[in-house]
Amino acid sequence: MALVRMLVLSLLHVSLVGSQPAKASQQPSSTPHPAGEQSPLGTDNLSFPWSRLRLPRYIIPLHYRLLVHPNLTSLSFTGSVQIQIEVKNNTNWVVLHSKGLQISKATILNQNLGLLSEQVLPVLHNPSHEQIGIFSPWVLSSGQKYFLYIEFGAELAEGFYGFYRSTYRTSAGEIRTLASTHFEPTSARTAFPCFDEPNFKANFSIRIRRSPEYISLSNMPIFKTVEVNTGLLEDRFATSVKMSTYLVAFIVCDFKSVTATTSSGVQVSIYATPEKWNQTHYALKAAVKMLDFYDEYFNIHYPLPKQDLIAIPDFQSGAMENWGLTTYRETSLLFDPLTSSVSDKLWVTMVIGHELAHQWFGNLVTMEWWNDIWLNEGFARYMEYISVEATYPEMKVEEYLLHTCFAAIGHDSLNSSRPISSPADNPTQIKQMFDTVSYDKGACILHMLRHFLTDDVFQRGIVRYLRKYSYRNACNQDLWDSLANTCTEEDFSSGKHCYSSSQASKNAYLFAGEHLDLTAIMNTWTLQKGVPLVTVTRKGSYLLLKQNRFLRTVLPSDPLWSTVQQGFLWNIPLTYKTDTSSTTHRHLMTTHTDSVHIGADVSWVKVNSDMTGYYVVHYEDGGWDEMAKLLRENHTALSYKDRTQLIHNAFQLVTAGYLPLNKAFDLIGYLQLETHTVPLLEGLGYLETFYGMIEKRNELDLVHNLGMYILRFFRAVIDQQTWSDEGSVSERRLRSDVLSLACHLDDPPSRKRARQIFEDWLQSKGTLNPPTDVAEIVYSVGAQDDHGWDSLFHAYNTSLSSAQKQKILFALTSSRDTNKLNRLLELGLEGKVIRSQDLSSVILMVARQPQGHHLAWNFVKKNWSTMVQKFQLGSSDIRNILIGTTGQFSYPEELADIKLFFESIKEQASQLRATQLALENVQKNIRWMQRNLETLRNWLNEKNDVKNS
């Protein structure tokens, strides 16, 4: 998730002694003295010995013995680390990572723990690379093991990375402090000196000192607690399995827990602040279920004796997969039956599924380097769906996977997207890898691959992958080889989980009767950016196919078109259905143009069955009219996933200039017949998006007409909803979204009912909670007057439910009073009443308001430096703030203002992909308005004329 300068090395000359000549380029600039001969000490004549961002490979860490003593009064910590290292080439230098630590002592000991030198060793710092170099006067010999011992200290960090402080307030008003860690991707080095790269795996033996009123937690269980002196205890944790530094975790707090055991004997505990203990029970049940599921699915037992899940009051991301001690934002772990909605429950379940999947994908097998972080995050995102579908089928989680892929396509259809595997060297570049491409596109190409290979083959392949690379690192190729069941002759002869590559070619999986080269196929999805557009044309008994790169910002008529299409070609696992057969037909498209025989009797063809493929489909020559006719006359001939995908693709093609807007509107005309939640919400979502953009323009008549049309069109659906928590998960989700939009569009009966429930809540002094599915809507309607807003603000300050606070905060930002919106932004920046972790959400919620979108953008410009300091430059918060605040701008003047601001922060803007994404997004909006605004106006006028006639 990090500008670096190369140091000029002036003093020491490169010379190698020992083995591995191939690694000569990685040897530090130091001429080692012959074994046993001592070098003169002192730093005056020493230059930093290493010029690269990545650490040298001539020293490998094997085992860390780490002692940490945080002081929660002075908000600082001290510590020591003894690292057992193995030397691969003779050297006098040890180079490792350290950032912001005061190093008070460094020594090197031999295998017998004898000091190599009585003198304190020189420590050189290279802050731009976050590295230190320790000089040994005695040569460290190739093939030998040594112990590096370092004492250090630092302040507990502000913010959300490294070893940082967090606080919470009790119901009595007392502020309590805790200390927690978040190291991914490159922050372990801020808590202790270490080899902070994912492929330097080692064992960790951790000791934490604390006062008796606190507890301490780490990756492993405590095996012993000793009293160091009066009022100071030391918890000693069992030695960990071999793992990467970013997975190390330790916490000192006064939390309470609930505990249960999985069927294989793993102890699972959920920790939270004492007054939120009663909100931990659902997470415990879900975590036990999930661990049992993964044990069976992966056919590899979870390797640690315990798994703790802890809700941290100040937490930037959703959660973190530290091995054996997963950390969560409170909204991602705690479930309050009185105030948490069904959507909250689904979110908690999926986040737990994600983090526990990481215990295998990411922890047991780790990507070789951050360029392939998708091997961690794409898998964990996809396993959310597989695990929740298996353990909580009533949640219908498969309905949400479509939206994950739609989000990926939205990002990937901009020219400023990136390949799944992309170079990432410094910490800012690495942080930016944690994005929609790694998570959502990663999950969607795995979904495509699973359907391509079949469930059974996919599952067996990933089990092979996990077994072969356990406690090791892997790259893309290793995954493809495992899925294709191939490996080296050496692996085959040693009885590993595969057979020989020569045998593999004879047994290659067949797809539509064709032999596969899985690596060649998947490289087209991971090594090039973008998403393909498959254009389909009927010609007699054939279906003619053409593939291009799908872009929403460059039209075929643009001069740039041929340039941005150059060199893009995918191997696409096409699927299609026709009216003459229930079979899903398959075809692997590997060329720019292709054709398949479908027969003369076919009346309709739907390509990309159930949207298992990661591509957009355009039906040329009247094909969309046929689809609209099919939906009007017999929509259940297609699955709900196919219907949803048609709606999505049609509106995306409008934006990209392939389809007139009125054709997409014709397609969703059938929705008055639709009974399934997912396609209904997809169509409603586009209308809501258009309304949201247009209400931020000076188009009062158009806004009114569109709002009236939406209410009229969906009247029956709105009237069917009850203001309750009854029904299936799908029905409850539909209720929340439909009633929310109805109130936003000022639908009188909906607002009246919401107001009545809000008054009941006020009169009960907050004891009579609104139904959880409609609570956010009720609060939002209530927040429109001063008394209601002030009452909600008071409830926000006193509530012990993070789910309720989230709903109230949304409601507070729905006020049309700009003074109130400004106040919320300032409180978020201050970080006391509204925590800093919620600032980006507050900014985005204010930005969605017609009264707030320029307010939020001006706030971002004014406070940019403070926000970068709070969140770090490459973080998801900064990305979301930049893209989210500008996301509904649609005037050229707004685009010019964004460009002017990015120019004023040029050095930072040049490091961020988000700046290009934000600009391209606004350019897309401007073009959409230029091409479609009049069409929309005329279409609505026609609909109103029909209604009035």
C-alpha cells in the first residue's frame, strides 16, 4: 500500500567472497575483511551500503524474538528484537527496514550467543528507503547463522498504521486507551526493525509487557505470564508458524471476550470494549461456522490453536487478516440485534468470511511481492461468496456477486485502469494496489475461471496450490500450474500434488472440445488492463462475434480510438443460451473476430450466461430490440442474473456511445412485471444515479419530471413495502432501497410514514427503535428540522451501537442546511465527536447532496495536507475522497477546477492513479450530459404526454 532517491555510494567498493555469484548484483557495497579480521569502527568513513528499495537477499531472517512494552500513559513504547539470520554471502553489513524508531543499541552475536564485538555497532539510516544498515567489524561468513540484537523505542503512532493508539469512551464518559497494530503492507518496520517484505518469512516469539488492568493479545496463545516487577506483567506467547512481517499483530487493551471451539478444536474468541460485549455473539457463531467450512473446503486444517477476532474503535479499513488475531472496524464485527439491519448482518458475515479465507490465501500461501496482491485479495473477496453461500444460504449472497463484477467493470472501462498484476515498488505505489482491480476484478476472473474449469476442478486446483506453497510465497504462474495440474519433473518424482508436464499436455482440460493453455488464457486477464466488449450479430444460422476493449470515455468516432485499442486481445470463455435449448453452450474466443453456429431455428440468443464471464455484450443490428421484446413478453425465459446483466450492459453501452438512451429505457420498461429484487434494483439504481447527477445541475423541471416518472413507474413496488423487518433477506434489502429512494424523491405517503415513526422514536427518548431496515430512512426524514437534527446528534454521541451511529451519521448528512453540513465536516476533521476513521464517509455523504457536493470538494481542497497526513497518500481513503467528491460533477467548469487543484498538488497528484480516475470520470459525465440530456428530456416529455392524454 509509498519518492525515493538513490544514494550515491562513494566509499566502499563491491567485492564478493563466497557462493552464489548469480546474486552478485545484490551484494552490498562493502569489501569484507577476511574471516576473523576486525574492521575499524566509527560511522565517519561509512556510506550506506545499499541503494535499492528492495532489501538484499544475502541475509535471510529465520526467527524473531520480540519484546514490546507499550506505556498507555506516556503513549510511547520501548522494545528489543533478537533476529536469527542466515548469511548467504560474506559481508560486514546487515540491511533491514526501520522507520521512525529510535535505535539505542545494535549488536551481532554468534550462534552461541557470544558477542562478535564488545563495541556498540554503527547504525546508518536511509530514511528515503526506510532502511537501516548495521556494520559488523567482523565478517559475517556465508553459510553461518548469527543473531542480530537491537533495542529501540518510539511514540505510539497517531493514525491507523504501525503500533498505534486508539481510545473509546465509556457510557460514564471516561476515556480509555488501548494500543493496537496494523502492519499491512509496509508498517511493521515502524513498530520493530525487521525484514519487512512478504517473502522474508520467519517464526516469531513475542513477549508483551503490560499493567495488570490490561490484557495483551498476539498471533499465538499465551503460554506463560510472569511478574517482571511490582505492577508490571510480561505475557509470553507461543512461537508462531513461519509468516510474513505484515501479519504480525499485538494489542494491549481492557476488552472482554466470548469464546467457542470449532469441530477441529480451534479456540475462537471475539473481543470488544466491555460495554459492547453483548454485540459479539453473532460474530462468534459465524466465525466458528466459517472456520469449519474452510477446514473442509481447503482440506487443510487451520494450523494455529486459536483465532481471535477483535473490534478496534479506531480502524481505517474494514478488517485485517493478521494470522490468529484478525482485527476489525466495529461495524465489520459487532452485531446489535436491536439496531443492526439485515444488511449489517450480511456485511459482518462477509467480512469475517473474507478475513478467515486469508488465513489460507495470504497467510499460509503469500504472494511473492505486492504486484500480485490480487492472489491474496481477489481470492479472499471471492471466497466471501463461496463461504457465505455454503454456511448461510438464506442470505442469498450470490445476488451480490454481480455487483462486485459491475463495480470492477466500472473501474476497468476507464483508460486509467491498470492490469491486475502491476509494478509496485515504493510504499505509496504498494498501498494503491489495494483497489477495485485487486479485490473485485480479481474475484470476478476467479469466478469466470471456476465456471470455465468446473467447481470440482477449481477446488482441487486451489487445494493443490495451497498444499504445494504452504508457508511459502507464490506468483501467478504457480496458481495457473496448480489449476492445470502441472509442475516440474522434480516435483512429480518426489510425489507432490501434481503429475508431470508431459503428462499434463495429454490430459489438459477440455473446454468446448478444445485443449487449453491455461497460462496463455489467464495472462490475457491479469497482464493487460481493461475489460472486453463482445459485439454479437446474427447472420443466418451463425452468430458473428467481434471483440474490442470496452471504454466508456473514448468513442469509436474519436481520433484516439485506434490508439487505445492497439494490442488488446483476450481469450474469452464465451457462454450463451438460446430459446431452442436449456443447455449453456461454450466457446473459447481467442481472436478479434469469430463465429459460432447456432442453427436457423433460434429466435433469440443471450450471450454470457448468468454473467459468469468478465465481459460486456453488445447486440448489434436490432439485437437490443429483440432483448427488450423478450423481456416484455417472457422475461422469466432468462434467469434473474441474465436480466440484471442486460440492464447493466445496456446502460454502460449508452455511456460508451454504442446505444441510444431511449433503447436502454425501452429495455427496463418490463420492470413493472419484475418480481426479483436484483434486476429491479439494477434498473432503479440507474434511474437514481441519473436523478442524483441532474439534481446537482440547474435543471429544476427535468429533476421534477424524472422524480415524478420514477415514483409513478415504481408506484406498485413502493406501495407493496411494509415499514418493518419482516421477510427474506432479498425482500428486506428491496424494502430499504425502495423506501429510501421514495423518501429522497419526496413521495408524500412514504415521508409521512417515516415522520410518524421518527416522532414515536423521539417521544420514547430513543428506547423504541425504528425497524432496523428502515431506521436510516426514518432518521433521514427526521433530520430535516432543527429539533430532529439536534436529537439525532445527541443520540450519535451517546449510542453504544456502531451500526446505529452509522445510520444516524448518514441521516445527519442528509440535512439541506449547509451550516450543519459544514459542522459535520469540521467535526470529522477534528476526530473527536466523529472519529477520523469516518471522515472520508462523512465527506462522501455530504458530497451526495445537491447542497453539499461543492461544499465537500472545497473542504477537500482546503484541508488536503491534513487529510494526507491522517490517511497516507496511497490509501483507499484518499482515493475514495478524490473520486467520490468529484464523481457527480458534470460541467466543464468543474473539470477545469479539478485540474487546477491537481496542478497545485502536482508532486503528490503525479503519484496517484486516483487523480487520473477522477478526471476521466468527470470527462465521462460531461460527455454523457452532452449526448443524452436532451434525449432524456424528450423521453420524459413523451411519457408525461402519454400519461396526460
